Amino acid sequence: DGEQEQLAADRAAREQANALAGTREEQIRRQGALDQAREGARNLAERIAERLEASPEELAAEIGEEVSPDELPAIEDKLRRLNHERETMGPVNLLAEEEAAALEARMQGLAAERDDLIAAIGRLRRAISEINQEGRQRLVASFELVDRHFRELFARLFGGGRAHLALTESEDPLEAGLEIMASPPGKKLQTLSLLSGGEQALTAIALLFAVFLTNPAPVCVLDEIDAPLDDANVDRFCALVQEISGTTRTRFLIVTHHRMTMARVDRLFGVTMAERGVSTLVSVDLETAESMRERA
């Protein structure tokens, strides 16, 4: 009995020794796995700090949610996709922030210039509108005054008839054309182009003096203005010139070859060539000559 008990005790001791050896091996294995896990965790922390500039604790606090193991594959796929997208973006411009600030300042400057330009355009348009409005008023006033003088002078030069000026093609006086309508005695009202040459010349003289009466000048030069006129119309023309000269105090210088016109002026100036190649200016004061003749 004693030997059997001894054998049983030895067997139990060997079993305990084997169990202890197995436990020690399991402890060593688990210790190695723990060390490997710690090393992996340390490497992962270094990678997180390198790539994300944060510790695992800070990252966990920022996420604020625990991730279940089932979600890890989807998260890893998303991470790989985002990394790939970041890598395909190309090199990072480290001066992007400064360049963005410079562009923002430039955009603000351009926006200010645009606002100033829009305001200037508005002021310019208002000024143009005011100028056009004043121009229309002045043009209409001058047109009416010239038309009134033209009507009166036409009737005097033609010994009757009627004529007037008309604005055509546009209701805006600044864009309208001008049409001269005339009706000499015994003729119907028609445009200037349908009159005869002499009638056109006399009508033009009436319009010329109508403009002159609207804005008189101290000196007026007329060059061969009486050339297309007959004697009766030249007499009317000279009478009109004398009247305007008396009312406006204007001195008229008339270049003419017509004897009636030369007979009606106060002083004659001419060029003669007494010697070949030598021109001489001569003048005659007709008023003085006439008074000398009367005294004689």
C-alpha cells in the first residue's frame, strides 16, 4: 500500500510539474505577445504623431467614439482611399496661404477700383444726360430763332412767298436732320433741291443771314455771293446787307464783280497792274467821292 501511494504521489508530482512547465511556457508566450503588442502600439503612436501630429489619446479624444472591430475594414479602406487621393494631389505649395492672402488683398483692391469705376460711369452718364438736355434746349431755342429770321428774310428777298426749316428723321433734335422747305411766289412748297439755281442761291443767302442775325459777328466776309443773282435780286441783297450793317454794326467785306454791288458799298478796294508783273492795291471812298461831286 505504501508503495502504491508513493507511486501515486510521484505521478501527481510529475503532472503538477508538467502543468507548471506548461503554465510557464504560456506565460512566456503571452509575455512575448504583450511585448510585441506594446512595440506595435509604440510604432503606431509614432506613425500617428508623424502623420497626424497628435498622440493616440488626443486622436481618441477628438474622435470621441469607440470603433468596433467590425468597422475596422471599412475604416482602413477609407483611409487608403484618402491617402491615395492626397498623394495624387501633387506637391503641396507651402506658400499657398501667403499667396491666398496676397490674392485676397488684390481682389479687394480690384473690387474697390471696380466700385469707383462704376460710380464714375454713373456720374459721367448723368453729366452726359444733363449736357444733352441743355444742348437740346439751346438747339431748339436757336433753331426757332433762326427759323423765324429765315422766314422773314426769305419773304423780303423773294418779294413774297414762304419758307421754313424742319427737323427730320428723329424726334431728338441732337440726332435729327435739317430740311429746308421753300415756296417762292407762285410756286408750291418744296425742298431746296427742287428749286432753280437762282432760287437756291437766294434761299441760301436768306438762311446765311438768318444764322448771322441769330449770332452776329463784328466782321462778315462774303465771297461772290451775288454771282448767280439777277439785277433785281442783287438790289434786294444789297438793301438787306445795308440794313443788317446798320442794325448790328457789322462791317461787311464783299468780294464781287457785280457793278450794282460795287455801286452800293462805302469803299472799294481793287488790284491793278499798271506795270507788267507789278500789282498795286487801289481804294476808293465812295462816300467821300459822292460828297465831293455834290460840292462841285
